[in-house]
Amino acid sequence: MSTATYPDLRGKVVLVTGSSKALGAETARRFAAAGARVTVNGRDERAVENVAASIRAEGGECIGVRADVTSMAELSILQRTIHERFGEVEVLAAFAGGLGNPVPVLELTEDQWHSTVDADLTSKFLTVKTFAPQMKERHGGNIILMSSASGRLVSQASAAYGAAEAGTLMLMRHLAQELGPFGIRANAIAPSIVRNERIDKFMPPEIQAKVAELMPLRRIGAPADVAQAALFLASEASSWITGQVLDVNGGKLMI
């Protein structure tokens, strides 16, 4: 897959949360390839360092920092670590999340609801609370929140996941409205099904092929599809775009 080039990303300090695997890892790699100074983040220290090491092996400037982004205390440590190495974050890609397994509403437990909303919505709020104040002081910055097609329409994912992803989109709009006067843009990416380790492990190729047939473009998404959307939103190529949802879904949802 070819990649557009964005020279203005060179030297930018970029944090991609949830980047120890799949589309977050690919996004971190693409930012590094564009010349950005990238921080890889996740809760699995070994996975985080493996991604960071692979980026450095390709000549990218990168550090890996383990942190649970549902914890303000750990986010504060993450912020200090990045500041000491690279300076203040200029591009925040809050991609951490998950837990979209299908569970009927009335079978959702209280713990499942709270853990899903915390992982997919509260984590993004806390991440923005940690890094956006410095952007506001500098009158510049870029925030990209990872959502999902499940936040745009009812899907097989649980109601907790759908509600959290829809909440992510409203959080993004509030950020765009409130922070725009300070030169900060906020947008979201809402993918549909994207190939990752879990899909490759649990979804046989023949099922993947059937799912692909449901898409107008007749293929499942690749991590690079999402990564390239993130680079576009982070670059000056999208300098007059804020408060928007970029649906990266092969045409599954058209609004």
C-alpha cells in the first residue's frame, strides 16, 4: 500500500496510546517513517518495547513507555517521560481501547459495563486531560481519537462498547469546539473491521472472505488504512478540518 508523504510531520512529537499491536502499532510506525519522534504505549511492557525496537531498527526515533491510560497517575509518569526525552506532545493519537465482544444488553454485568466504558471512553478523557493543557498553553496541537463504526450504528458489539465509542465522538466534538480558538484541532477515526491479531487467530480465512463480501470495496480493512488516515489528520493537509469523524470502513457506513 502506497503512503502519502507529509513533510510537516518531521520532528513532531507524537504519542500513540494503545500502540503495542495491530493498528496502533502500524500508526506509530508510519509516524516514525514520516520523521516524527514517536512514543509507543500500551500495558504490555514487552509488546511495547518490541514495537519500539522495530521502529528504531528501521531508523525511526522512538521510545516505548508502558502505562495504563485509565490511570491519571500512570499518565502523569508517561507525560514526564516523554517530556524528558522529546519535549511536549504535539500530536496525540488516543487509540487505546477494545473490549468490543458481543454481549446482549441484559446479559451485560456491571463490571463489564464499567470496564468497557473505562477502557474505551474514560481512558481517552484522561489522556486528553493530561496532554491537552500543554497544547493550550502553546496555542497549537492535534488530537485524534480512535472510535469505531459501532459508535455510529448498532452493531454486533456490546451496547457498552457502542455507547463508549459514541461518547468518544461527542467528546471529540466538545474538544474541537472548546480548543479550536487555541489552535488545536480534534478529530476522530471510526473504522469498521480491521485485520488484527485477534481476527487472524479466531476468524478463519473463509469467514474473513464472507465478511469482506459485505463491504462495497470487498475487503477487510488493514492497519495501514487507519494509519494513513491518522497521518492525514495530523498533517497540515487537513489544517481546516476539525470536529469531524473520518469513517474508514470500506463503505460499510455511508453518511
